[in-house]
Amino acid sequence: IYRGETMKCGAAVALLLLAVICQGFYLPGVAPRDYLYGEIVELKVNKLDSVHTQLPYDFYSLPFCTPPEITESSENLGEVLSGDRIENSLYKISMKMIESCKILCRKEYSKEDLAHFEERIKEEYRVNWIVDNLPAATKFYTQEVNDEGELEYSGHYEKGFSLGFMGSEEILGTIPGTAYVNNHVRLHLYYHEDSMSFTGFRIVSFEVEPFSVKHELDGQWREEHTKLLTCTPLHKVAQGMTPQAVSNIDDDTETIIWTYDVQWAKSDVKWASRWDLYLKMTDSQIHWFSIINSTAIVLFLSAMLAMIMMRTLHRDFRRYNEIEDDEEAKREETGWKLVHADVFRAPKYATLLCVMVGTGYQILGMALTTLIFAVLGFLSPANRGALMLALLLLFVFMGVFAGYGGTRLYRFFKLTEWIQYTFWTAISFPGIAFSIFFVLNLLVWGEKSTGAVPFGTLVALLVLWFGISVPLVYLGSYFAFKGEPPVPVKPPGLIPRHIPEQAWYLSSILSILVGGILPFGACFIEIFFIMSSVWLHQFYYMFGFLFIVFVILFITCAEITIVMCYFQLCHEDYHWWWRAFLTAGSSAMYLFLYSIMYFFTKMEIVKAVSTMLFFGYMFLISLGFFLMTGTIGFLSAFYFVETIYGSIKTD
């Protein structure tokens, strides 16, 4: 039944391996923009976000300097689901024109307004801006050992820049416990020029250096022509100046002057490589060590599996297929051959198993296809929201495989209510996911965060689900039902065979728990980096590493399930269907337990809603991981069982 599907899956894995060997590259997804000298360069503002709350807010949710009319940029579904809100700003930037102490605006704030700033600063919110599709970044340096064994400083980027900071004894001129806002920014813009290739200049980097300074006027206020004592072209804003406090203010109001500098510098970095510094890894050696270690374990396990299984199985094949003499005929047989009339007997809750396997097909297809596009570079960070959108659409379109694969198994069990099965396949996992997402969205909406998905987007998600995914599931089920039903290589007998009493170490629970350790151990380091990307708002573009880890995970799930299934059958226990699925799928339990440890060791969540967001989405991720790895283990065990029982002679 699944032999053809397994071979196709193997071909897909080989194709992806070839893609990785050919070294993945990324396609920026947008055409280069050539600026002329003095041409306007638009600075757009994006969301405010914090790793301590996981609740993004619109930039203008705080009373910054606002343009006369706020215009939102068009966003795709992935950006909306990520909480992005891209809008225009008052900042005026012209290509290669240096600006010093440029006044943005002067605003008078009430204590209530200042309290909003103080709250966001205490929660360590960061500001996100965009120039020429490049996100604003703060540059920091790390010490690394070069190829010659010498220490050197290496530059890296961190997304956004801090909204402000809390005073402490370590920061001169500040009062401990007082919040200070960064009301002055120095914009460092780097450009590349090549008169032989294009005309004009291309922006290749966008850095922001924030400062907090309590500005003083030099004379009267004259709008943008006002002169400041605290900022002049010869004496620029620097660290150590009196900062701008937004808490512990004696007066009822506080006036804040917002200013900025614009610095331009030439760069040798070409436009096609401008994302390299954003995506530069600080810990690539950890990834390689993890992969080499996991690969060595898998190769060792594979060698042992091949040696043990091939020697044992060949001996079994000879013993079972040879003509027995009289003495051997009297000897009682033991082993996996004795259950040949029961091994393909339909298990309890067969419909539920088919639904879970069908959904596993869908998630596995989504993951494989997404990795293909990511390794080839189509999901570069230049296409904001592309990864989220790709995952969503691919899950919807993979519904046809959920219907087809699950229905084939459903018919293998000689079940006939395929329409009922299809309904549960189309509704179960998407229904659970949407219900949890809807409840969490209500909580986020209650916090007035831009992370709350608008009503129109919820309608769009329902249209994708019921308008595309459900019909595709039914379409796949229809074609599977119209084809020839799969037939087991050994038909089940009329009377189920008695299963002898099993030793304690062969119990289902112990086997399942032990079986999930190895698949999780093969990928938990990469899971750490993925979780850091999602919850700590870091860049993640190590899809080559991720693909290798995915292959290791696939092989590990298959091998551990086959070994456990063989030992189970050797002890004449033919209830292998659910155990095969749960053996590899139990790795999801370790994933969720790891997320709990990650929450208490790495996260510093300050709100109950944020805690619910973390565990709600990690539960969904773990559930999807459970269905995917369980399906991998189930298909591997099915192919193995079908192969060995098809190779022996029976009466």
C-alpha cells in the first residue's frame, strides 16, 4: 500500500539533499532601487515589540511626532499575522545629504502620556523602522577567533533599537528607577555605487544609534529653524549628556524635543549581499557540532540496525521458509511469523488513526515544501511575512494529500464511511488550531496590540479553510476511494490470536517514552535556535542547517520505530499500529517539556497574557510535530512490516 508513497518520499529527500549540497542562496524578492543624489529616501515606521511581553504595538500607539496623515503600506497576510504595521513618518532623508541636529518636532506631554512611555520602557520595547526594505538595526561586536588563531572583533546586527532605558548607578547622570526615552537618533546609512553596472546609489545598510538628551533651546522656538544648545553641527549628541526623563517628573507636563542626525558612508558591500550582516551567525560552530554529533549517532544506529536486523531477519527467513523435518515440525514455533494472520488486523479506533496519519501527511508535505523554497532562497527576510504566508498556504494546498493518504489507509482497514472520515480529517487539526488561535487572539485584542488579527483577516482564514482546504481534502479522498483498495500481503484470520504476557520492559508506555528520546535528541539544538528566533525576535536564516537536521530527524524516527516494532512482533504482540505512531510521535512530548524549561530559563515574561500566548502556540507547534513525526514512524513501520511478511511463506 504505502511502498510507492515511501519511494516517492525518498526521492523527495534525495532531491532536497542535492539542493543543500549545491549550497542554498536567497533571492531577495525585490528589485534594486537606484537613488540619485538628493533624491528623497523614505523612512517608514513599523511595530514596537518586546521579548518580555510578546505583544507588538503600532508605532503611533505612543504619542510620537505624527505626520498630518498617517498612511499604512499594503501588507500581505503573513505580515498581518506577524503583527507588522508599516506606516509613513516625518523623518526627511535625502540621498547622500548629511543632516545634523535636525528637529523633528516638539511635543508637550501630560503625565498620562509619559506613563505610557515609562511602561513600554520598563518592558524593554524596541522600535522597528524600515528604509529601502531594510530593517533598522543596532550594531554590536563580539570577540571571535580568526583562522590564524587571533582574537578579533566581529560586527553583528540586532533588530531595531531600544525605545529607552531605566536609570541605574552604572549609568552616569541617571537616577535609579527613572525611565529615560531615546529622543535623538543618529541614522547611519551606507550606500554602494558602481558606475559600470548602474546609475546612482544603492542603500546596503541601515543602522540606528539612539541617544537620550534633555534638549535646551538657544533662543526662541522657531519650528525646524530652532537652534539648540545641546546639539550643534560641531558638538553632536553623545553619551553622558543629561538624559530625557519620562518618569519622576515634578511638573504636570513635560516638553520633549525629538531630533535626529543623518550620516552617509560609502560601502563595498554589494546590493545582493546587503542582508549578509543581518543574517550573520554568531554561533555557526554550535550548529556544525550538533549536526556532526547527530549524524554520528544516526550512522552508528543505522549500522547497528542494519547488522542486527539483516542477520536476524535472514536467519528468520531461512528458518520460516525451509521445509521442516519431523523433529522441527514438533517443535513449537516462536517469533514474529506466528502473528502473520493478525499483524494486518485493523486496530481499535482505526478511523482516528487514519485521521491522524492523513493530517501528518499534510504537515509533512507542508514542511518539506517550505524547506525546499527556503533552501532555494525564495523565503528571504527581504520578503516580510513570506515564511508565515508560505506555511499557511502550503498547509491549505496539502489538504489533498491528507485526504488521499488517509483514505488509502482507511480502505486498507476495509472501512467504508469515507465521507465521515474525510470530514473529521478536514476539520480536526485545523479546528483545534483555529480555536486556540481565536482565543489567544481575543486575549491579544484585549491588550490593544497590533498582534491581534483583524476581523477581516479571520474571515480570510476561514475562507482558506472551508473554501480551499476542505474541498481539497474531499478531492484527495474521492480519488483514493475511486481507485483499487489496497490489499494486505497476509489477510487477517477470523479469530484473533492470544497475545502472551509481556515483560515489563516491553510495555507500551515504556517503549513509547523511550522511543521518543532519540528523535528529539537529534534536533533539540536546532529547536533552541528556532525558538530564540520566534520568541526572542532574532533573525533566523539557517535553513541549510535546518534541512540537514530535518533529514536526521526523518531517519531517526524511521529507524527507532522499526526497531521497536520488530521487538514487539518478535514477542508475538501484533498491536503495533498505534505504538508505531506514538513511538516517534512521543518526541513531541519532549519538545513541549523542553519549551517549559526554555520558558523558565530564557524568557522573562511579565504578563499573564504573554505566558498564555507562549504555551498556547507551543502546544500547537508540539501537536503538529507529534502528527508529523508520528506519521513518519508509522509509514516506516508499515513499509517494514509489509516487506518482512511479504517475504515469508505461510499456510
